[in-house]
Amino acid sequence: EIMIHAGEIAAAMNCKIYAAGGIVRDLLLGMDCIDVDLVVEGDGIELARTLSRDLGGRVRAHPKFFTAAVEFPNGLQVDVATARVEYYLHPAALPQIETSSLHQDLYRRDFTINAMAVSLNKSDFGYIVDYFGGREDLEQGLLRVLHNLSFVEDPTRILRGVRFEKRYNITFEPQTLKLVKEAVNSNMLDRVSKERVWEEVKYILLEP
């Protein structure tokens, strides 16, 4: 209901909207998913405010990151982001952000299985957008990065990859595993703050 209504708002705003990331992966696996991430090719914060107003939620906007979170009375949270691209001034730095297209937004993500989207637009509602072969990797049980500098730009993806590997009983694709080992041997995780490392370790420890 929320996603259908978000599509209607996007149409009124003359922009495109998609559900992206983990929700697509988990739906394809037939798993429950309570993390709803929406990507807007347009003004994501304005769309979030309208969604919140229409459905009785509460919105928290983060203009610096072009994102907003809508919290509903039943405890459900929907994250809304303007399609954006990230670039890194140096290895392990926090990213600089600019608005972009859906393609670039998906390309900045950690693994192909998390770089898919589903259209919420009336003309092609439910259509899966998969530029990078994430669906095939999911079917074959492979965890693959989108580009060779992925673990250099954000070394915490190594820990995230371990979590996904164990949660979904999949394996690092050979080239990705080679990049993991190179990043570990280069002590890339030492460049990341202890707080960011702990955040990823905490997520691992919360897994069954």
C-alpha cells in the first residue's frame, strides 16, 4: 500500500520511483523484508514529506545526504533517497554525494545482489531493474562487487560481505574473494574508524 501510494505521488511530481537494494534481494529469495528503501529520480525529500503527510507518518530529513526516513505509527520505517552518486576523496574516506540517475545510484552499492531495483511507476509497476547481473548471481549463490576498487573505497564492505555470505549461505565469487584478501593484506580496515568497524561487527553478532 505504501509503495503503491509512493508511486502515485511520484507520478504527480513527474518523477520516477523505485524500491531498491535489500528489499528486492529478499523478495526474490522469498524472505520476509521489513527494510523498505525507495530511490527517487527527483526530489526524494519532498516525496517523503508528502508520503508522510498523506499516510500519517513522521519524517526525518537529511538534506546533506539527499535522504529522509518516514516512520509510521505501526513501527514501520521507509527510507527515501534521491538517486545519488558517491565519490571518495581518498581510500576509506566518507563519501561526497551528488544527485544522479538510478543507474549511478545502483552502481555505487556494495554487491550486485544489492544493486537491483523494482519499478513503482504505474507504467511498469513491478518491473525489475538489474543492470549488473544481481539476479543471476543470487540464483548461483555468488557475492560479487561491482568494481575492483570497492573494498578500497569502503573497507567495511569486507565485513558486510562476510555477513551476507553466512546469512544467505552464498560464497564470494573468485575475483571478489581475491579483492577481499588484497584489501585485508593491505590493512585497509585499519583506515576505518573503530566506530564504523564496530557497527558492522555488531550487525554480524545480531545474526542468528
